[in-house]
Amino acid sequence: MKAVCNGFLLDESMGEFKNDQGETIAYHSARIYNTDECRVMKVKIGENSNALPEPQVNCEFEFDVQVAEKFTRVVYVGYSL
């Protein structure tokens, strides 16, 4: 399922950690302020995602919403000005 919203990038973070089984888990995520709903969203940045916009630039974001049995994941796809 696709979703769009207006907003701006607050920041992004990436890194890796070891889980309880000793596996190395890499992550890349961003926080986006959704001006349509006046709230902060945390989204996953996928391997095939386009580049992020500059912080604090108002644009329209496109996301892929992945719904599973226990969790819902919002994956950043791209943006347009």
C-alpha cells in the first residue's frame, strides 16, 4: 500500500548493533514531521529508497506501508518538491 504526506525531514540515523543471538543488525531510519497531521513519523529507509531531501525543506513524501501480522512498517520511497 502506498501513502503520501506533506512535511519535512527532521533528521536521519544509521548504524548497527548485535542482537541477543549475536547477529549484527544494520538500520537506517529517519524522522519526518508530517504537516498534514501535525506529528512526527519515524520511517525506515530501504535499500532501494531515493535520496532524502535537505532537512527543513517542505516537500511531499511517498511511502510504502508494509502491514504484517504483528507490525506495520512505513518505508520511505522518495519525495517531490
